[in-house]
Amino acid sequence: MKNTTRYAITVICEDRVGLVGRFTGAITRLGGNIEVLDQNVRLGYFVITLMATFETGVTAETVHAGLEKIDDAGTPAISVLPRRDASIPPAGHGAPFVLAMAGIDVPGNFSMVTTALAKYDINVESLVCRTHAQGPLKEDRFTIIGELTVPIGVDVKGVRLELTNLLSHREVKVTLMHSDIFDATNRIPMPKRNMEIPS
């Protein structure tokens, strides 16, 4: 689309049935074309992040005001940020891998894992963490699953071993495999990332 402005839009509010339709409908009424969308519910909060293009002249303030008018959304936290027209190159280069971890939930698990990955220039493309309360007599558990870009030449077995040793006292199990192998051994494959954003 020519003569357009692209916005990165994020909305967070208490979850209600039908919010995806209300927010995407508002963007459509404003003349927006949604290019990429991610939506989740986290502990009762609705979270949606998307990229959309609008005709030049539709300001961020106009989009923000249109989203604020959504019925039954409470007082949403809304961010509308202009983005450059050209595609932004990926931060990481290499092969796609899938990371899966599970173990005892202790503060610091998430930061320890991501810090260790950064040491090898491994880029985190997506990462989801869940905690599971086990009750008063059992330790709480956590699971992490994510998509990574691992640079060529990185010793994947060494990275997996380091993560295992790093969290061994927390009974953490670590799986790190190429996404093609993950897809071949799991019923539901990981979605393929589209690193290019259309201009």
C-alpha cells in the first residue's frame, strides 16, 4: 500500500468476550489494514499486539481515540507507535530452534535462561512461560517454550548442557532441537515465522 502510515498497536485491558472483534473492527472502521496480529489472555488480562497500515493523514492520536471508545473494555492501556515503512531486518541470523523447559518454579528461572542464551548470540523470537501451583505440600512448577534463532557454528548440545547444569538444582528438564525435528516429532508443529513485514 502506498501513501500509508504503519502503526504498532498494543492494547491491554481486563478480559471480556468479544474484545478481539471489537478492537479489530475499530481498526477497520478507521481504515486500517491489519498485517500481523498476536493476541493472548494472561491471568485475566486481554493483550493484543498488531501492526496495521492506515492512509497517510490518519494520526496515531486518531487511532488511539478510536480504540478508547470500545464498549465494555474498561480503561484499556493503549499504545500506538508509528513505524518505518521499510521492513526491519531480523535481529538474529541462523537456524530456527525450539526450546522447551520444565522444572521447579523459583524466582530467576526466566532471566537465567535468557541471559545464558544471549551469551551465545541466540536471538529469542518468541517465548512463553507458565507457572503451575501444585498445592501446599508440593513445589510449584514452571514450563517454558520458545522459538530461537541459533547462529551457525553454535554448539547446540553445549548450550543445552549449560542450561541443564545451570538449573540442575531446580530439577529442570531441557529440550533444544531444530524446528524441523520438532515438527517431525510433534503432532502440532510450531508456526513458521514470517520475518518480513510487507511495505
